[in-house]
Amino acid sequence: MSLITDYIGKPTSRVDGPAKVLGTAKYAAEFNVPNLLYGYVVSSPIAKGKITKIDSEKVRALPGVQEVFTHENVPNYAFLDRSYKDDVAPGGSPFRPLHDAEIKYSLQPVALIVADTFELARYAASILHIEYEEAAHETELTKHIDEAYEPGRGKTGYKPPKSRGNFGRGWKEGVAHMEGQFSHHAQHHNPMEMFASTVEWLGDKKLNIYDKTQGVFNSQQYVNKVFGLSKDQARVISKYTGGGFGSGLRPQYQLFMAVMASLQLERSVRVSLTRQQMFSFGHRPETLQHVALATAADGSLTGMNHFAVAETSQFEDFTENVVGWTGTLYDCKNVKLGYRLAKLDVFSPLDMRAPGAASGSIALEIAMDEMAYAAGLDPLEFRIRNYSDFDQAQNLPYSSKALRKCYAEGAAKFGWEQRTPEPGSMRDGNLLVGWGMGGGIWDASKQPAVVKASLDADGHLTVSSGTNDIGTGTYTIMTQIAAESMGLPIEAVTFVLGDTTLPESPLQGGSWTAASVGNSVVEACNKLGEALLKQAQKMDHATFKDAKIDDVQFVNGQMRLRTDLTQGIVLRDIVQASGEPKMEAENSTVLTKLEMLKPPKYSMHAHNAVFVEVKVDPDLMTVHVTRVVNAVAAGRIINPKTARSQVLGSVVWGISSALMEESVMDHRFGRYMNHNYAEYHVPVNADIHDIDVIFVNEEDDKVNPLGIKGIGEVGLLGVAAAVANAIYHATGKRVRDLPITIDKLL
Amino acid sequence: MNSFTFTQATAVEAAVQDKAAHEGAAYIGGGTNLIDLMKENVARPTHLIGLKNLGLDNIENTPDGGLRLGALATNADTAYHPEVEKRYPLLNQAILAGASPQLRNMATDGGNLMQRTRCYYFYDLATPCNKREPGSGCSAIGGYTRVHAILGTSEQCIATHPSDMCVALAALDATVRVSGPNGERTIAFEDFHRLPGNTPERDNNLEPGELITGLDLPAKGFEKNFSYLKLRDRTSYAFALVSVAATLELDGTTIKDARLALGGVAHKPWRDKAAEALLIGQPATADTFRRAAAKVLEGAKGQGTNNFKIELAKRAIVRALKQATEMNQALDATAFQNSNP
């Protein structure tokens, strides 16, 4: 990697911005292929039981209704559970849409009506007659804690928590203690774009599938396995995604339905879900947590106990790392961790931005605040005293860790030293002012990703990989990295993604896309550079005759000799001399089995520290988050502009979790009752005030060649807890059940 | 959503006749609520009668010194009308506390009165609802009742009327002008909306086929001392947990006249004249306000998850009256609640 940076680290505006603003960026439900049919999903009104009768005669009689699909007439596709398992499926038996008469959860899809127009399909859905036999359902997590069990390792990335030392002894050694129960309700991702699949029937079971997803290959392999289609038959395309937050990590049921209907009717079919139906699949699980901490006289932690029980469905063990982070983030010899699941009559939960860590950090970071108060220490000072310089959980050194800088720079920017510790001691006029803090840790991961780089005879570089851009800025940063690597102006570079005909790339999740695809872009460009050098050497060009790849550099559209920068050759001339329309190189970072089994040498993580100011009306108890500083250590930041947007979004979501967001279940019906944007509250502009994002300098040559750690998730951590802690500081009220709505403060 | 026919009416009489001629017909103004209800299959009109071309979108002074709001004037045009801003600032504040700019640009003043409850169970066909389907039962009772009533409820229904504008109209003693098959009449605002009783399916006292043509505001606008305080789960685009319209006429520190109306607490905008009587003639102090607040909430009944609204409403009344009293003094930071149009 060249040290000169023309593009990497620069606040480049989104290269896909104009397409989005002009409306030329098309989303899954916007591909108006010819002769399209429209599907509308009918959802179950009950949470558990059986369909006893379906009378579709009236619906079928409507002119323009093509078919009514239910479990009674959907053909049996793949037999085995494993055919329905996608890349991130948890252990268990995946849900099969329209498979049998059994109702497993409220809002379960029970029928698909396909008609000539969307409006007709929707109307038909409203008059389809279905009878049910209801069975008693269980949706209340608090009633099923005793039955909770330790899940197996079913889900990729799940690490069963490991205790160390002896918490009982650590608790006894402590001179100050805290203990508390924490809880938060289910949350649904609710990206702006609702789930939709437009399946274009090309004849002979050949399909173009425009899908809302965070990974085209995941959708493709699901369709391949379930319907027995080859890769050629099922091309999945997703160029733009209107938000994901994890909801697009698994193929949602509209994909099954649209493909099924297309194959059955031999027509192009679109199925799009309604906002209400966005509450009919995965969600962040309701989680109950218990945390106990003890400290010695000097404020060092002598014991930590973190236990969580989360909901899952009756058919899958959805697991996430809720408590494991507690054993890493702070230095402590005696750590007891536990994580259990309880089965309820709901759909399986699903990864949602910083899955597990977001939930765990709420409990841990409120508990750390409580502990700081019990130990008589400033919450920041308390964290610094328990700073982890070595990952005790993995018994590994950190590849890099600039959390101290986050604390220092964040606190300085916020003005933390002006804080008076006593709750209720700070005022702004009549308003109570509270300052709170928190923070978190997230994995710096990297997955195999294949990237192709192709330079045409006009000197335009096209770099491609079948990754996704869920609004994170993938298009932009990959363009920057490629432009940097090939020494081309950014206008001469196009990054192409979101198509299964492109080289294979992992799902966009886990904050790993920048590192996984980005490093592979560099490698692909390096390989292209080597090919260009070889071609140049074939030309009548004495300059490069004996040059090795390390002897040349790519600058201003030219290849130049490092020893004599005046000697250069224009890249497009090399391509033109090759006689081919373009020159290409591909990089595959697929790891061998041996490499995958190699134990890691370093603990690789991103960190953050968040400082929050709230103002609370002392009579009405209304809360406003007036100021947030979020300092993030996430290795090299490729684009401070798109990265900042990611962290801004995280902060907004953290405020949302703290103050308003919850899917409210009426247990009598086993149904989420606020299943729409009007009543499922997330912040509006008027709720959001000053947010400062700091990226502290963190150089890491071990995590990956580009030194990237990923910023999609880390920014969310600790935000909700910091808001809760600030509310405590303002009011003296410790609320451990989120969201902290007005009724909990009155 | 079912199929429907549509007529754009150009005269009030024709609209009324059109309605009488079609069973299952509905008038449509801005459609900001009706279209939602149709998409949810809660409302299934077979015929819609558009009102936008009736020429009822004027706002004009009346000979008695009041102001007439055409039923088809939009909420946005009403809120920002110079006469409303100057003489009825309470109405301006209340309208701007509701919905979003986009919705207020579409929503009409007559339609604002006609919007239906935001009860979660009313909107969800999977759950029984007496308002949607008389006799099927009330799912909200014993359920999630955050947006539900604490005053004037019945065994049949605990829904609230969701409007902000109507709370101000109740406080201002507006009059509703209607036309129907039997001609024109006026309805006092407090008699327009109903309590649920045993007929929760009826939101108001309009007779079948009647159409709102306008709203009359009396001359007295309480432009000197007023407050519209709305408490909700986020700062904008959320229905009120509790809202208070408070107006005062002061003689020094003595209250000469007062109006008090609440939103988010009952099936109709909740005006309490007994509480107003406790204010009139009294000094404008916190004690006076607290007595009035206690009076308003005297018969309040929580439904479990909305018990907190009783205490919240008391505090909101005291705060709103205080804000109305201290109008001309420097606004304190409680302006948060009212600062967001």
C-alpha cells in the first residue's frame, strides 16, 4: 500500500449519491419488468394453532386473480431442513413458508394471492376466508426464565461465554458492590425500504431475482437449494438497499413466495411486504439480564457476574454474544458469565445492528455506572482504573487498542471534567442536567472476498465484487481504495456490486465489509498492476525492461519508475497495446482449511467511548438528549464522511433504544400491537441535537493490510447506557428497564 | 382496500345528495386518515365524494368579530393564517403540535374533527373492537393502553380522540357548521364529539349524510394568555399522551376567565367547566392551578399501562396554566415541548 493517499482517508461524497437523489437508483420493488404479476401476503391473526379451513372460491372468482397459494397447493420443495438453511441460520429447523397448517406465531404468512395488479391482490387478501383452531400460546419471557437452557453452537459466530476465576471469591473480596436486573423489549429493524422481491421469468425456469437483501449469494444459495435451481437459473441482483441493520442477512419469506409463484405460474412476479408485515419476522430479542460487580478499595474490579436470558422461537435457537464482551472490555480475574434461551411462540430473532453487544452493553455499562457510584469514583476514572491492556478472555494481546484515546479525546471534547458527581447537582435554568457515559467493544473481522479489477482501453477501471451497499458507503470506499491503488482519478473508477454474476463476496454484516472487500480490492489492483507491467515490458519500452513490480508505482493514470518519476507510460496505452478490449485480474482471498484453523495471534477489536448530556424537566420528566460525543477507535478510516454518517446513525439508534423504541407485545393475543411507523417510535429530527463524532488515531498493521476495523456497529455501543446514566445523574432515578419512557420517571 | 367510485363534488347540496344516493359512501377531504383506514380495511367505503372543489377553503372574519374557517381549509393554511396567528395563537400552536408538515398540508379543518381514534386494536383487524365492529368486545381494556382514555370511558370502549386542533377548538368554544339532507344547522363544539357509552362506533353527533362546512370561532381568542402543552413519546409526529389547552384572561394576578381542555385522555376533547370555575376569580398561583388540575382528574380511571397519565395530566395542567400566566415573561426551557412545529 502506497503511503501517498490521494483518496483513502479523504471525506469523499457518496459516488452513488446522484443516482439516489435523481431517483435512478432502483430498489427491489421498482423493477417493472414486462407482464408482471403482483403478490400480496395474508398474515395470521393468531399466534398459535392450526388452519382448519381455507375458502378461496370468492377470491378465485375475481377477474384478474391468478392464483391463491396456501399450504394446500404449494408443492413440496426441498425435503431436508438443511436446504432451507442460509448462511446465518441459527441451529434448529428453519421456518418454511406456506408449508403446513400449523401456526407458529402471530403475523405468520398463511397465503399468497397473485393478481394482475397490486391493488387487486390486496383487496383479494381482505376477503380470503380462513378458519383457525387456536391453541394456547406463550409469549411472555418473564414466565419462562426457569425453562431457559444453554444453547449449542448452532449459529456461525456464536461463542458460548467462558467464565474465569471464581466470582464468589471476587464478590467476597470486594468492599463495594452493585447488583441489578436489566431488561429491554423486542425491537424490529424497520429499514425504510420494505422487503420485496421482483422475480423476472426469462423462460425455462431461468430467473432474474431483484431481491432486498444484504447478500445476493445468500439469497441465491437459498433459492438453489430450496427450488433445485442451478446458479445459472437463479441470478440474484441487489444494487441498492434501503437500509438493512441485519434484517436482510437472512432471506425473508417474500423471496420464497415470489420465486415459488414465478415457477408455478411461469410468469414474472413481485411480492412486497407491508410495513405491518415488517414485524412478521426477525427482531432484536427481548432480553433479561442480571449483573453483579464488586470492587476493591482502590476501585479495581474483583468480580463480575453477567447473566442473560433471551427469547427465541420454538423452531430455532437464535444466539448472539450478549455477555461475552463483559469478560474482555474490563480487567478482572473473576468473571462469571451465563447465557440462556427461552422458547416462545414468536418468529426467530435475527441479528440487529451490533447483535448481542448492543443488548449486553446496556446492562454492563449501566452496571459500571452504578458500580462507580458505589465505589465513590467518577465513572470515567473507574473505567480507566479497570482498563484491559490484554484480552483475558482470549488470552491474547490486542492487535491495537486506542480506547484510552477515546476516553481522553471524548472527555476533553465533551468537557467531562466540569461534571459534578452528585445526582441532580447540575442545572440549566429549571431543567435538570445529567452527564453520563458508556462505551463498548466490537469484533474486527474479515471474511474471504473475491474481487476483479478490469482496465479498459479508455483507461477506465471497473472493480467488481458481489458485495452489497446497505447505505453504509461501500460503493464509495471501494472506489476510493481502487483509485488509490491504481493511481487513477476517482472519476475513472467504477465499483460494481450486488449481483451473483460477479465474484463472490460475503454477506454485508458484522462490520466486516470494508476490511474483507477493501483489502481484496487492493490485491486485485496489485495483480492488475503486475499484468500491466508485464504487458509494458512486451512493448518497445526500455524503461520497464528489467523492472519488478516493487520498482514501479501507479500515479496520475500512469505507471512510473520509482527511481525516475519522469519515466512513465499511460495505462490506457498499455491496454491498447495488448490488443484486447481490456486487461483483467482477480483476487481471491479464500482461506485454506489450514489457515482457517490457525489460532489467532491477536485479539482484534474496535472500541468506543460515548459521552451524553440530557436535560430533564423536573416536573414533567420529559428527557432531551442535548449533546453526544462519540469517540471511536476503529483502525484506519477510509472515508471520514461516510464513517461519520454511520456513527451518527448509531447514536440516533442508541437514543432510540434508550428512550422510545420497543415492539409492544399484547400477550393475550401474542401479537405486537404497535406494528406501524406511527406507533413504533424512533427519533424524529426534533429529538436529535448536537452529535460529535471523533475517530481517534489507531494504526494497526496486524488486523489486515489496510488496517481497517469496521465502523458499522461499534458506534451504537454504550449509547443507550450513557443516556440512562445521564438520566440517573440528572434525576437520581436509576431505570434498568429500557426504553426509559416518561411513565418510568414520573 | 376495496374498489370504490369517486365523484369530485362542486356544490354542497350535490355532495349531500350524492352521499344519500350511495350506500356506503364517504366524504373525503385531505384523506390523511381515511386512506390509511381504507388500506387497513378498517374503512371500506364503496363511493368517495371529494370535497376539495366545494370552495370551502376560505378563512374570513365574521360580522360578530369572530373568524370562520372553511371546512376544506388545510390545517397548514389555518395555522399560518395571519388572523389565526394574531387572534387565535392557541389554535396555531395546537395545529402545529400535530402530525407533520406534509400531513398538515393535506389535512383539512373539517377532516380534523372527523379523524378516528389511533387505538392499536381499532386498527388491527385481528383483534376485536366495539368501535370497528359493535358487540365484538373491547381489546384495549386489559391490554396495552398507552394512547387510551382515563376520563369518560365505558365498558365498551376506552379510545381517545387523537386531535390536537380539536382540543384548542373546544377551549375556544368554536361552533361547527353542518349541511345535511335536512338543511343547515350548527353544533356547539362540546356537543360535536361523543363519549363512547354503549355506542362507541359513533364518534360524533353528525346525522347521517351531514357534511361539515365550516367552523366559527367567537371573537374572544385569549391571545394574551394561552398555552398548548403536548406531552408525547417523541418531540414530533406522535399522538399526545396528554395535551392541555389552557387560556386565561387576567386582571393583574386575578383570573377573570379561563378555559381548560385536554387531549389524549378521553373519547372527545375533554373540556372541564367545573375546573374552570375553580380558576375564575382566583389568583393565578400554583395552588389554584393544582386545585383545578385535581378537579379535572377527579373521576379519572387508569387502565393499567396508562395509569401514569392521571399524574402526568395533573402536572401538565399546572404547567400549561403557569405558562399561560407567564406568557410575556422569558420562556424557560420547557419550550422544548412546544418548540417543534
